[in-house]
Amino acid sequence: MRFTHCEAIIYGHMLHVITREKTNEPKGSKTMSTTLAKKETVTRKWYILDAAGVPMGRTAVQAANILRGKHKPDYTPNVDCGDYVIILNSADAVLTGNKLEQK
């Protein structure tokens, strides 16, 4: 919220009126705006992930983040701003612990 503030200062026999614009924000702070993605402005890229020698869960999380678009600076939850993902060598993914015997 902005309002104009006037001060009257007397220097000797002269009267000086100073008009300043005041804000409720702390000194030195700047207002920031949030950018929201729109369906029409989303640009999509293709990503290729190599799953060989990498734990399966880690590859799945990376793919999910790219598909949702969470790696983009203008991520918006209600807009599909994700990219396309191709996973290579998924047969060579590593299963940690006893998952190979249990599942």
C-alpha cells in the first residue's frame, strides 16, 4: 500500500516541504511477481534417461519430475507443463536390497 507523506522542515527562516512516497514494505525490498505458465505458452522438450546401473526408484523419480514439469522455473500445478521422457536400458536398472527376490 502506498501513500504520500509530506514533511515540513524549517531551515533558518525558510520553510521546505518534502513530499515522499511511502510504502509499508521494509527499506530496500523490491516487489516480485510470480509467473504462471499457460497452456498455450508451454514449450515441450524430449529427455532421454539412461537407466543402466542406476537404482530403479531414482530413475522413476527423475522421470516423474520431468513429466510433471517440476524442473522448470515457471512450474504451475494446474497446467500440464511437463516434457516428454524416453527411458533407455531399463532392463539393466539396479534393484537394491532384497527387492529382486521379494517382488
